[in-house]
Amino acid sequence: MIKFIKKLIPSTDIEAFYVTLLICLTLCFFYLSVVSPMTGMSRNFGACHDGYIQLARNIVAGNGYVFEKGGPPVLHRPPLYPLFLIPVALFPDNLQQYIIIVPQGILVGLIGMMIFKIARQLYNQNVGKIALLIFLINPWLYLNAKNPTTAILQAFLYIIFAYFTVLELFNKSGLKPLQMGLIIGVVGAGLALTHAAMLPLIVLLIGILFTTSLIKNQKKISTTVSAVLLMICLIAPWTYRNWIVFDRFIPVSGGAGLAYFNGNVHWLGIEAEPQKAGESYIDASLRVLGIEGTEQTRTQWSGFKDINLEDFANKKMIGHMKSHPILFLKKFILNAVEYYFPAFTTPFLAIKPITRSVAAEQWGLSIFHLFLWITATIGIFCCPRKGLLLFFGIIIYSAWYFPFATIIGHSLYTFGTIPFLCVISAVGIIRITNGHRAIIGRLQ
């Protein structure tokens, strides 16, 4: 048994991939075949998620980019993840929750490989092993891997995009400018087409890369230019689709206005009449906006059927930001805390959690993330330059979510930051362990 466990400890990037893939597939299959039948959890695959599997099913059925046959075209869900799910949607509905763990497990394996690779290159082999272990003990990793949500794909694309952008920034890639431009452009476009909140992140990193090239190495400008042109070419067809369907310039997707007010009504002290008992935060947002929440106005997955209502909500959002900057800042901070530590923000909620399962998950997320952040803080102090680089990667991923919606289950909005957090946390753990050993050595 000990020999088997030792074999599971990776020493190369490819071994990290296979170990992560094996563990992910095993635990996801165990959950679906043993835990789910015994507890009744996860019986309705895709019913409580964001409609991505429904979009994939309707694409396969030839119904178009809709949640249901004959329904309105969807505005607030970008296309890459539904396209990713098409091979899953080709199977019968009752098999899809088993099939999905294969492609998602492969992505998880690749994320694990990149965690090991980044930790090994920035620090050493031991940091890579511990960082990967922290990643693998995260129970929400497997909940996300078995569900049709964008968290896994988005985290994979982000870690690849950030990795190659940083390599280019510090002239460490060894690739030709056009080759790097191809990689950054393709992955950047994929990231934007997975979630619209990633678009400003991409613009920011590409802008930093371009500015650095202008100052330090103008030969590298071709990397940025080729990446930007490629991203425009890859995103433009979807932008054109939005223009034709909705008669609006929408680069990726909409839904910002409604998501903004979802966050407002979630907290006390942001809106005069926040969410009430027995009222969903979607219905509360519509009430605050003055929109009647009926089947004629909203889709099942938190979007508007009428593009004019989308425009109205966006204008109200901008007006609220300008008129209430202090309240905006308050919500930004509360959301930032709740995404990582949901159990700590209960006193500020408009409606307190009433079910044990929700409270248990919130406490689990809070404790796990608290452990990560405490050890990561120590890791940053141990090696400030590298630690702050990873910390910057965490902040620029998550900050675009803070002004908008409230906590989403299984840490969906923070999952893309977990790989970098695991690496810094591993550094902190090694520092704590070494310090403890040094103290024991002195006492002896």
C-alpha cells in the first residue's frame, strides 16, 4: 500500500497530469455511483446550474442557441462551454452526468499538471508536490468536475493564458514572437468566449505586455499585435451573431445589469428594499428594477428575453454606480469576502441561511479558503517577488466578479484562483514546517 501511494507522488509534469486525472475520475465516479444513490444528491443533472447543458442539447437537436425548443435566443451565456459540451450532449440524458467527468477530468488533469509545472519552475519540486496535494484535497474540485458549469474550463484556460503571458513578459518562453502570439491569441479568445468577465482581464494583461514591449523590447510588439488580431478574428463571429440577433454591439454576452442588482439585493444596506423571505434574489432584483418578473420577461437561467430590458437594467446599473459610489464600494468588499469566506458575512445578508446543507458548505468553503489564504500570506512573505506575482494573478481573475452577483455554490467564482493559491500556500506550509523543525532541533 505504501509503495502504491509513493507511486502516486509525481516527479514530472506528465506524471502530475495522470495522477490528477486518475484521482478526479475515481472520486467523481464514486460520487455518482455510490454517494448520489445513497443520499439522493445530484439526481437532476444540469437542472440547478446555468443552462449550459441545455444549450448544448438544443444545439445538437438543431433548435439553435436556446435553452428550450422555441425559446428566445440566449444573450447572457457565451458559446465556448456549450460547444465543449456538445460531445456530452450526443449521449442519452441519463448518461450525460457520467460522460461529462471524462472531458472535465482531462481538464482537471491539465490544471494539476500546470500547478506542478509552475510551482516547480518558480520554486522547486517539493513545492510542486505539496501544491498539487492541496489542489487534490479540495472537495469542491470534484463537485465542479461533475457538473456542467464553466469553472473547470475557465480555470484551465486562465492558467494557460497567464502562464504564457508571463513567460513572454519576462522573455522566458524561447518561442518566436508569432508562435507566442498564436498561443496567447487562441487561449485568450477561448477565455473571453467562456465568460465575459474575462474580457477586461485579457485586455489588462495584453496591455501590460504591449507596454512592456514598447519600453524594453520592441521586437516583441509583434507578439502582442498578432495575439490581438487573432483574438479579434476568433471573437468577431460571435459578436456579429449578437449584432444580427439583438441589433446591439455585444462583444461576448450580456446580463451585467441584472447580475449587478442580484448582488445589491443580497445585502442589507445597499437597496432600500432588499431580498425578502421567500423571494429569490432574481425576483428581488426585478422588483428593485421595476420589471415584472414573469415568463414573458425572464428566462429560466437568470436572463432577459427582451433586449430592451437588458438595456434598461444596464442603464440602471451605471446610474446606481455613479449615484452611490460608497454603496458600490461596500458591496464590492462584501462580495470579495463572501466569495472566499461566505460563513463570515452572514450578519450582512438580507436573508440569513436557514438550511444546514447551505450553512455546512459555506463553513467548509470558508475554512478551506482561510487555510489557503493564511498559508499563502506566509508564502508571499517568504518569497515576495514570486509570491506577489501569483497574488496579482489571483486578484485580476477574481476582481471582475466582485461588483456583480452574490456567492455561487462550490466556489465557482473563485475556482480559477485556486491553482495559484495552492502554489503560494505550499510555500507557506514548507516555511511553517521548516521553522517548526528548526525550533525542535534547537530544543533538542
